[in-house]
Amino acid sequence: MSLRVLLCSAGAKVPLLKALDTAVKKLDPAGAVVAADRSEQVICRYLADEFWAMPATEESQLDNILRGCQRLNISHILPSRDGELLFWAKHNAYFHQYGIEILTAPTEAISLCLDKLTFAQLTADFDGLIIPASRRADDLSAKRLVVKERFGAGSQSLGLDLSHSQALHHAQQLNHPIFQPFVKGQEISIDAWLSRDHQLKGHICRYREKVVHGESQISCTVTLPQFDSSIRALLEQLKLSGPVVLQAIIDNDGGLNVIECNSRFGGASTLGIRAGVDSLYWSLAESLGYDLTAFPFTPASQPIRQVRHASDHYL
């Protein structure tokens, strides 16, 4: 059976689609990537090997989704959107019995990462590494605050560097607001990959030099070995697996302050692949039973800057 990987919620994630295709072809030159989305008119439809306008990832559609995967001879599924991660993780065993592997972290780890309040409360276990959070602004002594949604990827509803009164006002616009101290400094992302037994194989750090709608448009890798042990301890204790992205801030005193963790491939994680964290390839190879010690992590020796921009394709 050849590799046929379903990229869910493909949308306009062209860099991810191309990176996934490269990983598939390295393992199986005859393999294919099938882009899938609920919407018929998405950009990846025109750039993937095949396209499927699939049903919503809901319990009532489980059998329809399975039949669609079987019709397309899907061997692997890669979820790419926060809102679908738990669906796929919960049904990992169900699809496995039909010979379909789902490339996602365990349910418990995903749930922890999606709940920003519960995740922030881990800070006591990591000596202040994670920025604390509360449902009440009065619980925090900081003069400047951040307000965000407790669940999901709500970058557009984020309130940054607000006074106490501004934070309370902003919170009224949110469904489940939480408050955090505002930490001034340099924002970074950490692309990492962990094995199925939750061992960190490799990670790279990248500065987010320009961010648009929560995703990096300009990023540059940076070597920060002083944080390696903390990053490893946190990710492995979360019992994550596969591609993950930590979001953090290096404060003005040089300390690492973790904001949140995304238990999936990130919007600019293709830079991580270029810098040595070959996450999609490792995930596929591991699922096929390869000995991953044969694929060592070799980080790039020089900084790499990634500039993301729109491009034209003609069909």
C-alpha cells in the first residue's frame, strides 16, 4: 500500500502542503497528499494531488469520514487546525483498526494545551517558566495585562499591554476571558518534535520578527542553548508527540517566559524543517516502523531567515 496522506483543514496552507508532499515522496515516490477541507473553494484544492470536500469533524459524521478515507485509500491523516485535534485524537484507535494512522498527540496532552488557563497553572511545576493566568484580573499584581480567550486560537481577540480597567473592558467582549501579566520582550516560537513515547528528538528557536493575524510572516532562527533543558523538561512532561510549537517571550532580563503550546504543526514551522527539525518526515517514518536513530537531528549551523509572501500559480 502506498502512502496517501490526508491533510485536514488544508485551506490556504500551501507551505504545509508542499512540506508534507516532500516528506511523503522521500518515503514513497509514488505517494500522494490529498487536501481536505469542508469548503469546496480552497487554495490547496488546486495544488494537492487530490482534493476532498470532507464532512465536518463531528461524531455524527464519523462513519462518513471513514468511508471517504477508505474510498481515497488514505493511509495517514494529518490534522492542522486546533478545533479538530481532539476529534482525531479521540478516534485514533478507531481509524487504526482500519489501517489508517492519525498523526497527532494524545488526547490528554491536546486538551491541556488547548486550555490556556490549565496550561498556565503548570507554572508551579516549572519554577515560573510559564506565564501565570487567572480568570480574575484582581488575582494578578502586574500593572499591565494581557487578555485572551481561554480556549482555541484567539489571536485576533487578544488584548495586549492593557491597564487594569482596559483589560476588564476588553474581557467583556470575550466568551471565556483569562488574564495574564504582560511580559515585555522578544517573542519567539520553538518548533519541536517528540516521539510516540514522548521523547524530544529535536527543536529549534526562531524569532517572530513580523506577525500578521497570529502567524509569523518574517522569522529567523536563533540558537539559545541556555533554554534547552527547560524546553525538553516541559515538552516531555506534557507527554506530547509529533510536531509541536511553543510560543514564548524572552524578557528584558534574558529569561524564558512560555505563553502557550500548540500541539500541531505551526503556521511557520516549515522554517523548523529547513533548520533541521524534519517533523513531518519523522512522524511518517515513525508510523511506518522506521528506526528513527537512523535519522539524526542535525540543526542548521547558521541562522536562517524565512520570509512568507503570496505567490501566483497557473494551472
